[in-house]
Amino acid sequence: MPADPPLDPFAATLGYQLRRLSLLVMADLADGLEPLGLRPADATVLLAIRINPGITQSELGRMLAIKRANMVPLVAGLEARGLVARAAVNGRSQALTLTAAGERLAGEAHAETDANEARCFPGLSAAERRRWAATLHALWSDGGGPG
Amino acid sequence: MPADPPLDPFAATLGYQLRRLSLLVMADLADGLEPLGLRPADATVLLAIRINPGITQSELGRMLAIKRANMVPLVAGLEARGLVARAAVNGRSQALTLTAAGERLAGEAHAETDANEARCFPGLSAAERRRWAATLHALWSDGGGPG
DNA sequence: TATTGTTATACTCTATAACTATA
DNA sequence: TATAGTTATAGAGTATAACAATA
């Protein structure tokens, strides 16, 4: 008697499938970013600053759901590597921008996120991915979901 | 000049949206399970044993992507609470089953996962959720995605 | 009085390495 | 020789509390 494969109690559980897929995609992204010396969180920060030059740490944290306290070592690390520059806005806030090296690396990070999407979601056109992304976005950004 | 909301560089990034949504769903599930004294991982183990009575720790770990070493305290905790029972299969493997109390609590955990799905994915029928879940499942379980 | 940035710290989850006993 | 279960431990990511300086 060949051992039956175990039954999957979560085959119809969207939340579980979402999590398993997300973990796989994140692991693939982490692998792809490693040669750039970036973790996923570093890359998201670089890309968010690139498209929002002058954004502050607090705004960045709210937008990316990273706590202020955890933004500190993250941004400090990028600044120490000469990728991000800070300019005082008003004595307590500091505007973040990318240095030339930061722009360059952000470009590479962006290319890697594209490659990650292509690897993880083969058979989906860019337009289809955009549509799916919008659907998922609505589920967490709206009041549609849980509180 | 009202402060413009920051631009979202990940609006079209499926992997990022997947992650943000997954985190929200997991947090909601954790909240819902807390009154039962269960974490999400505990609940997945209970439900997997319930549908696969006699499954071993190793099989369980492979199925749920939990490392053997991390299964130990997890299952031990459930056993200590009288929810799970072990029966030697062959000197090195042990068949896991639910006790009566375990069955009862697994039932409540299952009800909570249903409630979690309903809260997080309102407007989706059970059939639609099943279809979506299958689509996501294929992306991580197949060789379709990254290696 | 609320917010920014910061420090220090704790907690959870996950990963690795090594070991014993068994198949 | 490979596998099951175990132990100990390390690491990442995230969370809380408190503080100083500023708005």
C-alpha cells in the first residue's frame, strides 16, 4: 500500500494560499536582491524615496507599514552606504533623497522586482499583473476588509 | 499647499500587494484565534491532524512548510494541553491524533478560519474563494513559479 | 499637546547544526 | 545510509516603551 499523500485542509482557504505564495515570492525576491546587497525592505525604501524625493522617515514608515523605531537603522544603513541623503526640513523632520549611487542601485532594484514578478507570475502579462495588484490592493487599503 | 499623498511605487507590484494583504489577513486571523488560545500555526496543525489522523510530525512539517526542529515545541505544546495524542508507529515515528478536546477546539478553529475569510474577502462567495485559492495554490505548489 | 527621530529592548518566527535512535 | 525526533542556538523581523527636541 503506497502511502497516500496527506489531505490538504487549506486547499480552499484563500488566506492560507495567500500566505504560502507570498512567502515564496518574498524568498525569491530576497535571493534576487542579495547580489545588490539589499534586503526586500531596503529595496522598498529606495524605490519609495526615488518616486517621492524629499519624503520623511515618518511618511515612509506609514506608507510602507514600517514602524518609526524600525525605520531608524534601515535608513541609517542606506545613508552609511552613500545611497540616501538627508536634508533638514524643519529641525525635527529630514527630507530623504537618493544620491547618484542610490539612483543607480534603485534602478537595479526596480529591474529585479520586475524580474521577480516575471519569475513568480509567469503567463501573466504586465497588464494582467497590474489588474490583479489593484484587486489585492483594494482588499487591504480599503475599509473593505477587517478593521 | 496641502501635502500631496506620497506616490505608491508598488501599486502595480503583485508580490508587494500579496504580502501586504497576507499580513493583514494573518493579523486578523491571529486576533480571531487568540480567544481560543491558539496561534495561526497551532490552528493549522490542529486542522491538518484532524483531516489526516495518524500523520507524523515530519509529514506535517513538510506539508505545512514548518521545519522539523520547529515542529517539536509546537506539537509538544498542543500535547501538553491535551489536544493532541501521540502513538508510536515504529520506534522513531509517532502518529498524531486529536483528543476529544482537540476535536472540539479544531472545530472552533475551523469556524474561525471561515470567519476570517468572510471578514477579509467580503463579497466573494465560497465558490469564488475556492477558485481564487486554487489559482494561488498552483502558483506556489507547481513548478510554475520560481525553482 | 502631538509628532519626529531616536535608543534600548523584548518577542515571535524561522533557520542551522549537531546528536540519538531507528528504519 | 537516510530519516524521525530532539536540543540548543542564532538570526531576522517586528513590537513596545520611553525620551529629547521641535511643531
